[in-house]
Amino acid sequence: MTYAIVETGGKQMRVEPGRFYDIELLAADPGATYTLDQVLLVSHDDEVLVGQPIIQDATIEGMILSHRRDRKVLVYKMRPKKKTRKKRGHRQSLTRFLVCSINLNGQVIAEADAMEIEDLLAGYEASWAETDTLSVASEPEAAATAVAEPEEPAAEEAEVEEPAAVAEAEAEEAEVEEPAAIAEAEAEEAEVEEPATEGEEE
């Protein structure tokens, strides 16, 4: 039996060709090939090769099957007699990684059966097609959003014009109020002068 111990995502894992593993999230699309080069140990034909800390020219070739999330972990915190209760959930993002071969010094020392890989990939190809369809369908929406954005400057122009319109309206009101103010002042002067004229007649 041939196997290897590889480090990925800050964890060490034993891997064998033809099997898939859920590891920490990798920056790759589903269906893409990926290489792990942090190989710590390789066991082949009853010979064990240990790295210090890693084995030079040893790699793990594989394929990204899917990205998924682990089961939810609940975290509950309580402080007695303080009326403090906190309940939070967390789901870790994972990548399902299929090991295709173990390579050492540029040679394949262990490889998965091609028929087994084809049978395994058959169930994932449909999900890859759905992901591509969703990404293509979202592109027109993004383009429509980008075209609609330049309408904002028109609103800014309207906001700039409002103070000028308000100033003109205030000026018109002032012009209308001036004759009324003059008429009121004349009426008050007339009321003040009337008693004086009556005294003179006496």
C-alpha cells in the first residue's frame, strides 16, 4: 500500500490515491487540478521516506470536486448572575479534494484507477455545469447595473439648482411684500396725525 502524509490548511492528513478528502478551503474552481507540495512522509513498497520537514520533489496531484460547508458548530457563552447569554453558530468552508496520484522525483509511484475516477466524477460534473450556468446568467445583471449607475449625476445637478430657485422665490416674495409694508406705514402715520388736527380745530 502506498500512502503519503501531507500538510494543508495547517493540518496533517494521510492520503491515498483514488480517495477524496475534505480539507480546508482552496482557492480553485471545481473541476480544476491542484497540486499539494507540502509532503511530510511517503510510504511505498514497505519503504518509508521521511522529510526534514518536507520531502523535496514529492507532490500530490489531485482534482477539486466541490466546495462545501461543514456541519454547524454551536458556541454558547453564559455568565452566571449577569443575565448574559450568547449563542453563535459557525460552519467551516471546506474543499472536497480527490487524490489522483502520488509523485516522487518526477515519477508517479502510485496512481488511482481511471475507471474509478470516471465513476466518481460523473456525479460532480452536473453540479459543475450548474455553477457555470449561474455565473453566465449573472453577467447580464452585472452589466445592467453598470449602465444604470451614471444616472446619479442628474440628481446632483438638481440638488445644485435648488438653492438658486429658492433664492429667486424669496426675492419675488420680498418684492410683493414691499408695497404692503409701505401701505401699512402710511396708515399708521395717518392715525397719528388725526388727533393733532382735531385739537387745532378746537
